[in-house]
Amino acid sequence: MQPEFFVFLVLVISLIVVPGPDMLYVVGRSLVHGRSGALYASAGIAAGYLLFTGLVAVGVGVLFALDETVFRVVQICGLAYLTYLAWRLFRADGMMPEGAPNSTASKSGDFLFGVATSALNPKGILFYFSILPQFIVPAGGALWRQALILGSTTSFLCLVIYCAAGLSAHAGSKRWVTSASRRRTVARLAGVMLILAIAMIAGARFH
């Protein structure tokens, strides 16, 4: 599982670093509540994705036990979504999504709204229930354990990267987030990483 885990890390990081609703929320809270706002918001988002991890860990074994063909269809759908996402990244115009967070939220509200933000994020839902199963293999041991490891790793990376983005914004180093040209560059680099990951996944799964 080690080579696949490396590919998984590349894929996850490439998806997280592209500014989207989650990052916008964290940066917004850091500008309102400072460092604590960034930490609470990031922790909330990570906690929301941990909930998805539990659901995947419970359901993925049942899904695979019922019919391996169903699991393979899920994998194919995940690859199709990844390809679509890579295409979107290459076409990115660098504009941030609408929907700035409410500046009156409390620190505890920052956490709870972070949970809701991740729970309602279509990219997060598709990742956990369509893409993450791509990296769960029968030869890798208990399926639920693999799901917990992969999902927890994703949540931890979200926590670290979003905290870094929020703290950078608070420190006044937010030009890389607010500059459209820099966001376009980041998006296209992430698109290249996604294409490489897609090729490696397809080669490992369908050779």
C-alpha cells in the first residue's frame, strides 16, 4: 500500500491547496477572529471530514462484500469525476467562490459552521464516497482500517493546510489567496498533479 499511499497524498494535497469554499471560510474567520478563528474553523472542517471517514469505514466493507462489481463501478465513477475536476482546474479563471462567512459568528460558531461547511461541500462528499475508495484494496488488510487511515490522513492534512492559510492571512501574507493570477497558477499545477494521479490509479487498477 506504500506506493499507493504516496499517490494518495499527492492527490489529497493537490485538491486541498486549491482555494475553495473551505479555505475561503477559514481565511474569512481568521480575518475576523485572528489566529483562534483560523484554528477553530480549520478544526471544524477537519471534524466534518472525520464524520465522513466513519461513514466510509462502516459502509465500504459492506459495499465490497455485497458485490465486487459495484465497488468497481464506484472506482470508475471516481476516475471520471477526477478527470472532470482536472479539466475544471485547467479552465479555472482564478475567481474565488461567492459566499463570504458571517462576521458575527463566535469562536464556537466558527467550529460548528466549519463542520457544516465540510458536510455540505460537494467536493468533499464526492471525494470521500467516490474517490477515497479508489485506494482501498482487498490485499491491504481490513477495509474499514484502510478507510480510517486514508480518511484520517485527509482530515489531518485539511487541518494543517487550512490552518496555515488562515494564519498566513492573519499575518498579512494573503496575496497568494487574493491574487487571481496566482490562484490560476496553483489550480493548473494541481490539474497536472491530478492527471498524473489519474494515470497511476488507472494503471494500478485496470492493467
